[in-house]
Amino acid sequence: MASTTFHIKPETSAERREYYQRLQQKHAAPLWEVLGDLIPAQPRPTASPALWRYQEMRALLLEAGKLITPQEAERRVLILENPAMPGTSLITQSVYAGLQLVDPGETTPTHRHVTSAIRFVIECEKGYTAVDGERTTMHPGDFVLTPSWTYHDHGNPGDTPVIWLDGLDIPIVNLLGTSFAERYSGEFQPVTRKEGDAEARYSEGLLPLDYTSSRLASPVFNYTYARSREALDRLYRNGPLDECHGIKMQYANPATGGYPMPTIGAFLQLLPSGFRGAAYRSTDAAVYCVAEGSGRSKIGDADFDWRKNDVFVVPSWCPVSHQAEGEAVLFSFSDRPVQKALGLWREEAPV
Ligand code: 1HN
């Protein structure tokens, strides 16, 4: 049977090598020397599987709280940099992740940028995010959006630290050369709508009579954990359980049924007590945060034990299987909407 191997690099003779050198002087190169690297036969992610222990990162983040103010830092964030991608500030080739601290009494300056952000809230009693003139008080497990080019700032009027996981589409925006960013002209954007306005208008399975979808991002900007968690519970009671994912749901834009933002998709999954998932892989590398419980995931050949609030990363096309000790809940996000919109996304299950 004929082989389907894509490309085998030809031998290099002295004659060819001399020719390649002359090409180089003219800023040209032979495709056949690099084709296998340019077009890998399957994804070859530069990211490797990795896990960040929340208790370690939290201690380091609280130290940053004593070293620098949000006014000086703009955002007090520890970047979670993939160990296989030093110097890139990235957790995968297409997404950025970090852990942000807002200490009691602090606020962050209002700004906006083309890059879109998501937050997954880890610790928060009274902290808020304001987006486009509306504040939302955040609670652990809430999934919060900062759509492209919306003014946003954060504050912590409470007396305990506020910490969340940030996810941004920075590499996608920069790949396309489309980044803009600016501060708000005053210190803070004005609050122009009552807290809960977006939730009342868009989160109840109803929409305002005159609603037309004016932006690509969801009009809901806080998907509260209370509601998402309840949905998982109800679905678990109804079944069935997916052999790879347990009960896994994706966050949706209620006005379109699509992803919450054009570049970032997010997911919440319940792993029942003692769940042992089958291996699965997809082309969208994913960043996970443990919302509840503890367990273990096999990512490629590596095993990672995880506990509440730990963050781990699954590279593109890398098989992953999850096991839960007691009942566990995992949040995750990825660039899936981009891949799907461009017809690039693939999955395989079980692997
Ligand atoms: C940003 O604006 C925030 O608004 C967090 O909280 C992290 C990382 C890179 C660029 C902008 C925020 C960020 C960021």
C-alpha cells in the first residue's frame, strides 16, 4: 500500500548545500528542506503539559501585593508561562494566562484594549469588575468577560484579597497585528447602569424587545457560579455521563447560542466522585482551573495531581484523561471559537 507520509526531507549533497548558500544570499530558501516543519503531519505544539499549584502561586502573589501597587503595575498579575516557552509570556501558542491580585481597598485604573479577556474567579468576597459602565460583584467560580475594546477596571472594597485567573487572546491579536490599547481619559469610567442590569436583561431566557446583537461578545458579562453549578448538578441527575468529559457544558452567548467571545471559549465540567475518564484530544489547547475537589489528570505521558484552584494546561492534540477523587468541577478555556470559525478544529475520542 502506498505510504501517506507527507514529506521526507531529501539528502543534502555538497552541490545542493552550495546552491542553498547562494539562495540564502538572495533571501530565498528551498521549501523541500523545511516543508516537514512548516506543515507538520499533525499538531506539534510548542507548549508542554504543566501545572501550577495554587497554594504556591497565592503566596507569591500576596508578596507582589507588598512590592507593587496596581497603579504602578497597571494590573498586578503573575503570568503563568509555559515551561517549554520561556520568554514568551504565554501558556500556549494562542492564549495567555495569569493570576491577578486586588488587595483590600485597592482599585485598578480603567483601560481598554483590543485583546479580549476572561476571568475565572478564585477568591473574592466583595470585589468587583466594571465593564462598559456596569459593575458586577464577583464570587468564586464566576466566569467574567471583558470583551474587546470595552473599558474595564476592578476594585476590592472588602477586607480579604481578591484573586482570579485571567485568560487573554493576546497571541491571536498580535499574530494579526491588530493590537491597540489606551487608558480611560479620567481615572475611572463612570458607572452608568445598575448592578445586575445585564443579568436581568440577558440571562433569564428572555431578551429585551428591541435587542439586536450589536457586538460579537455576549451581552452577559458574569456567568455566575451559582447558576452554572446548578445546571451541572441537574444534568448529572438526568444523565447521561460522557465517558471522557463527565458532564461538560460550554458557556454560551444567550443572544446567538455561540461562544461568549469570538476568540475565547470556556467550559465547566462535573466529574462525579470516583470518575475515571477515557482519553480525549482536540486541537484547541486548553487551560484548566480546578473549581472544586481534587483528582488527577494524565496529559500526554505525564500525571498531574490537582487540588482546588490549581491551574494546568493541556497542549493541542495532547491526549488528556481526568480522574476525580470526590466530586470535582473543572473550568477550562481555549481558542476553540477561532478554530471552529476557520474550519480548523478537530477532536478524537476516545483516543
Ligand atoms: C489586563 O487588562 C488585565 O484588565 C489583566 O485585568 C491581564 C494581561 C495583559 C494585558 C492586559 C485586566 C492583562 C491585561
